[in-house]
Amino acid sequence: MDIKMLPVYFVIGGAVVSAATYFGSHAKSLLAAFIAFFPAISVVTICSIYLASGTDAAVSYTRSMLILLPPWVLYVVAVLFLLPRIGLAGSLITGIVTYLGIALLIMRLTQ
């Protein structure tokens, strides 16, 4: 990994979070979600992996993203369902615990 790229990663991540937060807090949730889901971070990550380790490593990473997509979807569903019922902290904690549990199980089963 090129240590000089860390500030670039930091700025991209911060810009994505800032833009999504700005639009989400101004009742433009679809635009905020579009910005948050725009694959800028994964593009930078895939390019970095490719440049550091080549095609096989980049393909492996991309395949792993797909394998871990179901736990992420369950995280989002948990937050969506629980947020109005138990509040922000409880829904986020439950969603993250759900994600971690299922993701770790998948990771163990696929190794």
C-alpha cells in the first residue's frame, strides 16, 4: 500500500459522508443515498488493490464484496425496521451486531 495515498482516501471518504449527511438532513434522502452508494470508495479500493497486487487480488476482493452483500442488506433492513421502534442507538447496534454475526459466519464457512 502506498502510504502517500492515505490522505486521498481520507478526503474521498470524508467528502462522501459530508455530502450524504448534508443532503439527507435537507430532506433529499434519495440523493443522499445515491451519493453514499456511489461506488467511489470501492473504485479507489479496487484500483489500489489492483495496482498493489494485480488482477487476481482485485477479482478476489470484488467477489468478497458480493459474498458479504447479504449481511449488509440485513443490517439495512434491521435499521429500517427497528429505528422507529427502538430508536437510533438500539437499531444501529442491532444492525451492526447482525451484520457482524452473519458476516463472520459467512467468512468462516467460505474459508
